[in-house]
Amino acid sequence: MNLRTPAMTIVTLGLAACTAVGPNYKAPDIALTASYVEGGAAPIGDVSQQLWWTDYQDKTLNALVDRGLAQNLDIRTAIERITEAQASLRTTGLSSQVGGSLSGSLKRSGSTGVDYTQSTSATFNPSIILDLFGGEQRTREQALAQLEAAQLDVGVARLAFLSALISNYIDARYYQEALAITRQNLSSRGETLDLVKRQRSAGTVSDLDVARAQAVYDETRANVPSLEANFLATVYALATLLAEPAQPLIASLQRGAPQPRARGNSGVGIPADLLRNRPDVRSSERDLAAAVAAIGVAEAQLFPALSLSGTVTSAATRSWNFGPAISIPVLNQPVLRGNRDQAISRARQAELAWRASVLGAVEDVQSAQTAYSRSAATVSATRAALTSYERVVELSRATYEGGTTTLLDLLDSERSRGSAQLSLAQSVRDQANDWGTLQIASGRGWNYQR
């Protein structure tokens, strides 16, 4: 009997009948408004490679970003997940359908006074699984979507790193500015204390006035240790993000620099831009594609599986066998259908997660846009308040020395000026952070690579 013809017929029919079961993936649609609540009606295109942090015009910050993008452990972990996903993809398709092994043996046997005998054998066991219903095709689609999601997750990790590093750097420079302001106020209040002591020596003020001036001086000095601790805490956070020891970084940053200020573009485009520019949204869409492909993988398990296998043995005599085998799931249909239904539900959940990620991205942009616009107004108002308080202190000191105002008035005006100075530094910090948050929310810079 000639087995070759029926075997080739089975292969031909199997390949011809290979149709992938389950739904074909189609990217979902979502209704988005034409613009954000507080403006932005022109598309901004692809902003994934914009080096927006350079608009702070801070060379130290730029160097830290470059080092961190290469060294940050979260980014490196995300990159390693790409390698894992690539390896997983290589196990799909034809690689998973074709199998077989080659084995061989050499044996010698004998006994006393008898020459030994030797026997050899070799066996080859090839096999192929015919993907009649596209289960392997769907498995490959799933693995490919997971690889693409892993690649986008690197962008998510980069944005998270940029957000954390730039925020901590801005905070570090704020605490340095706050320390400088506090030490300047300490010096001013020391001068006031010396003035009051001289007036007490002249008999024009009481010990109560000296005690009040001393209390304000001590109160100001007490703020220094906490500001120093906060500065060091932000540098420790930077060191962790950079995967570097903290001490050299402390020495570098202690040389000081002005507070970073928002100077760049605050355009946010339109909500539809987020579908392209936000890596978390795009990764979520790839997760949905993988979940849809998984439905086909589960559904293919409901149908018969056909495989071809054979054995060729070369020993004292040569032998071979070859033929198809079919496996029909009968008694486990309820389990297989349950698996398929679970896959359908997971795909629905993945679509809901994608929709939530889009809406969350829109919220991120609108919240950041609102915060940035308000923080700019706060900086302007706080700067005006500081100018007024500086004039009040100047007049209060002059009138106190002339004896026409009280020490309490002078101390109160100095305290108000100090508070205004710290408020201005804080509002500058908030504005710089809000601008950076807006860039992150818009999806800028996630595809930049050193």
C-alpha cells in the first residue's frame, strides 16, 4: 500500500482548510471632544522625541536626565521585558508546530572467552501539527501584540522616570533657595536683635522687647535643619533614580544653582493626539489586541487537532512508520468552552481598560493644564506681594529707629516678608513642576534615546 499519496492529501487538505477561528482584531474607536476644556484646538503631531526638559535651561538637569535614561533600573527592567517577549514570539508559528528528535546508540556485549559483539542504532522521530483552525496563528498574533506592548512599556517607564527625576530636582533646588532665604532672614533678624539690644543698653526699650526679638531669631534658625533634611532627601531620591551613590551627587548639587523655571511651550494639542503620543494608551491598546487573539487560541482548542508523525530506525534492520493522528476533544468540551468564555470576558475587560486609559490621559492633560495656568498667576501675585512687604520692612525699620513705631510692628513686617519670600520660591517650584507634569501628560519625550 502506497502511504505517500494519502499522507500528502491530508497535508494539502489541512493547509487548505487552515482558517483562524475567533474574532479578527479591529482597533476600537472612542468619542473624544475636539479640544480640552481650557483650550488647545490644533494637533501637535508626534511629540515622542521632544527634549522638553532642556527648556528649563539647566545643564545639570540635562546631564542627570541623560545618565538616568541609560542607568535607571525601572527602564532597564522594561527593556529586558522586550527581550523576554521577543523570545516568547520565537516559540510561536512554525517553531511550535514542528518537532522531532534524533537519537542514537552504540552497544557492545560479550563474555569470557567469547569475542564481543557490537550493535548500533539510530532513530529519527519527526512530527508536525497542522494548524487547521488557526490556533497557532492566533498564538503568534498574541505574542506579537505582547511584544509591541512591552516596547511601549519602555516609554511608560521613561516618562515615569522623567517625572520623578525632574520633580525631585526641582524640589532640591527649591530647598536650596528656601535655605538661602532662611539664612538671609536669619541675618536680618540678627541685625534687628542687635539693634534692640543696643536700645536696651541705652534704656529706650525693655527686656521684653529683647526677648521678643530673640524668640523670632531662634524661630527662624529652627527652620534650617528641616530644610537641610528635605534637600538631602530629594538628593537621595535622585541617586536612587540614577542608580548611583548619593555622596558624589550631594557634593555636586551643593554647589547650588537657580531654581528651574518653566520657559517652554505649553501647547497640548487635541485629545485625539493622546492616542498616538501616550505610550500607556498605546500599550493598553496592544494588550487589547493580545486579549482578542487569545480568544482564537482558546476557541481552537474546541476543535479536532491533526498531526503527522513518523519514525525512521536504522539498526540491524531498517524500519519506518508514518501516519496521521487526530485528537477530538469530546468529554472536556465544558472546560474548553469555559476557557473560551473567560478569554472573551478578558478581552472585554481589556477594552474597558483601554477606554479608561484614554479618559485618564485626557484628565491628566486637563488637570495639568489647569494647574499650570493657575500657578503662573500665583507666581505673579506672590512676586507683587513680596515687593510690597519689602517696602513695609524698609519703612518699619526706619520708623522703629525713629521711635514712631513698635518692635512688634517691625518683627511682624519682617516675618511677613520672610513668608512672602518662601511663598514666591514655592510658587516658582510649583509652576516648574506643573509645566513638567503638563509635558508628561501630553506624552512628550518618551521615545528619546541617548
